[in-house]
Amino acid sequence: MLELKNISKSFGDCVANHDVSMKIEEGTIHAIVGENGAGKSTAMRIAYGFYTPDRGEIFVDGEKVDIRNPHDAIALGIGMVHQHFMLVDTMTVAENIVLGAETGNAAKLDLDQAADEIKRLSSELRLGIDPYAMVEDLSVGQEQRVELLKALYRKARILILDEPTAVLTPQEVNDFFAILRRMKEQGVTIVIITHKLEEVLAISDHVTVMRDGTTVGDVETSETNKRELAKMIVGREVLLRVEKTESKPASMILDVQGLSVAGRHGTAVDDVSFHVRKGEIVGIAGVEGNGQSELVECLAGLAVPGSVSGSVSFEGSDITRTSARKRKEMGIAHIPENRHKRGLLLDFDLSENAMLGVHYRAPLAGAAGLLDSAAIEKRTAEIIEDFDVRPPRPELTARSLSGGNQQKLIIGREFELDPKLLLVSQPTRGVDIGAIEFIHRKLIEMRDRGAAILLVSAELEEVTALADRLLVIREGKIVGEVDPSVTSAEEIGLMMTGGDDEQ
């Protein structure tokens, strides 16, 4: 149904795609996997008309086509849902879906007609979306469904999904896959760009593997496994488990007592108490939206003034009202959940982003407060090399990097501070399997050097593998503490969702 033939694309002297060829069969779910910067998203953005290839051909239904922009792609029945959703928060679902494909005339927009069609599509696929709901009031999973409806409203027969589960909870992923299977039954051909090999094996019919901008493998999903795919992706054997020795916790470094944080819709964190010691990883498990984000942002000093009660102590000092800058100076580093909102200035280059938070300190700034360009270049080069940020060009803007490479830049910047306490939210979201292995190893190394680590992850497998102690959060409360090495995922899941032991 869709074929790319010898597609090449360069951005300056950076080759993103080199002779990429792949065939997407009609009525299938086709996965495209590869490391960050392997060229997956670029290839599909070419198919969608976001980019024009330097050379190569595109075929739809066996016919050669010329796709110069997304309008051309949409006219051919190709839709795309991007990794970072393209929705306007202050508009309704219906208004977002018709944006650019409005019905009626210039004098009167017929939103009711559009809403009826949206209701029909939502009902057919059991999406449960109200066309009159405001986007700002939707969960991330619901926003994902709105993006699907947007593509289907435009009559997409081929739907490209870029990292579609990166921001979904495990429960939402299961619901999402059920939706994709129903779409497939109705004749939609689906392409999924992803890093998650378990999901590839669970949902796809066919897999294309990319590495260094070209295709290196093309297999039927039923004829491969996680280990083989990982080796094709990285070009070597990949350790698919976390290797760590038993922790040796020392003195308490973080002490949280009776902490409550007000959120947008009431109390987000409700009377929480716990501690973290040097040389241990304390994990927090819970369905997303149960207060994890507000808890970590509060500990990092980013909570709205007046929204916090209770106390937070760091090395015996009360820091409940201390600024984010002062906390960083004291030795607290923060890897944020939302890299665009809290982690990067997207239109700044990699060097500028690499010095964020320490730009006023030696050696990056001299006695007179002037920036030392040589020191900044050295720090940036070390982060790029140590954390394999691609492409390795400090002059590029952060916006030009793939999501996974943006994440590696943030992680490298915070790890380079050699913090006493590391607050980590979703460290491997949107990161490829080779980088996941690397980040996990770095976290264990930091723990073994004596750092205290508080880890939040929507990936239950990840947080149970890394954590020495696991706190379970539900509706803003800590509802239990378990040893992840002896507690089953089912038991933890029951605690997360409020199910009882008999269930």
C-alpha cells in the first residue's frame, strides 16, 4: 500500500536517511524500530510530506506519487500522529479535529455536522471521546485518541504513529492496542514508530529495522524475538535486564514529612511521608496522574508558592521553601518528566542547553560573570560523547534532535553535576533500547558511588528492576512500601489500582 524506494535525505552535512527502502502491506500493522537518530521519523515524515526527499521514490497503491506537503499526503489517504501532540488546549475536541479541514463556509462553520461525524467515528472504534470537551481537560490517553480521530476524520487509509505509547500508562496502552486492532479490522493500514520491543511483538505483523539512517532488517514479527530485534537495532548483543549488586544505603539525605501539594483539580499530593538514603534507589510506582509529577516538581523546587504544606529536609536542613536554584547548588539534580516544558529551551543550541542551571558558576562563568566559551564547549563535548547524543554537533538547536537524543542531553547534563540527590522522572521515555541499557547502568553506578536516587517511571518493569525500595502511590497518597525483588507485578498492580488481595 505504501512503498519507499531508495529514499535519501540530508540536513546540511547530516545524513538522516540513506537509500531507505521499505514496503508497507495493506491491512497490516507495520512497526519501524531503531535507535534514536536512526532516521525512522524522518523517513515517515517524508511519506507524510513534512520533508521532501533529496532523492528516491514513493509509491501508494502501486502508483508513483509526488508528496510535497501534508496536504498531498492527506489527499492520498495518509495520516500521521506525531510524538508530541499537535492540539490546541483552549479549543474543543471538534474544533481541533476540523482545524484545517473545516466544513461549511467562511460565514458559518458547521461544527455540529463535524461533531456528528466525530461521534460516529468515536462510537465505531469505542474511543469514548466527547466532541464538545475542552482539550485542556483531557488526559494524555484521551488526547492520543483525539489525534487518531483527527486523522480518521480526514479519511486516512494509512495511519503513521510516531512513538504512540511514549506518554501512555500501561492500562492506556492495552486500550490503545485494542483500538488499533479494531482499526485494522476496518481496513486501516497502520505504521508504528517505536522503541518498545515488547509492544512490537504484541501488536505488529511486520517489522522494519533501521540503523544509522538506513534499513538493516525486514522480518515477519512471528519469526523473530526481542533479542534478535535488539541485536539488529544496536548492532551488538544487548543486555535485556538490569544487573546490580545489593545496595548499601548509608545516612538519610532526603526526609519528607506530611507533604501535601495542591494541584489544578484539588490536592495532588496528600500527606506523604518517606525518606531516601545515600546509596539507594527509591522507586515510586503508580498509574500516571496520581500525584507523582507534582511530588517530584515540589522536591525540585518547582511547586507554585503557597501550594505546599508539610516539610522537606535535605541533609538535615529544611528546604521546603528553598528555590530551585539553591537546591541545585546544594546538590539536587532533576531529570524532568516533560523534557520540552521543564528540560530544554528548544530553540537554543546544544551548548546553551548543556549549561542550563550552572551557567553562572565556574568554570563556565568567570569572576566578572562573563561566559567562558572554551569551558562551555568542553562541557558540551563531554556530555555529547559520554551520553552518545546524535548528531554530535553542538551548534544544532535542541529542537532538531530526536526525542530520545533530547532526553540523553538532559540526562547527561544532570549526571555531570555529580549530584548528592537525583530526582528522576521517566528517564527512558522515548529512548531506544541501547540507550535504555546505558541509562540504567549509569543510574546504578551513581547509586554505588553514594548518590541518593528517587525514581518515578510509568514503566513498572523499569522501576521494579532498578529500585531497592518501592513506594506505591495512589490518589496522591503513599499506600504501601514493598521490596520489588520479592513482590510480584500483580501485587504491585493491585496496590496501584486499589484492588484487594482476593481480586
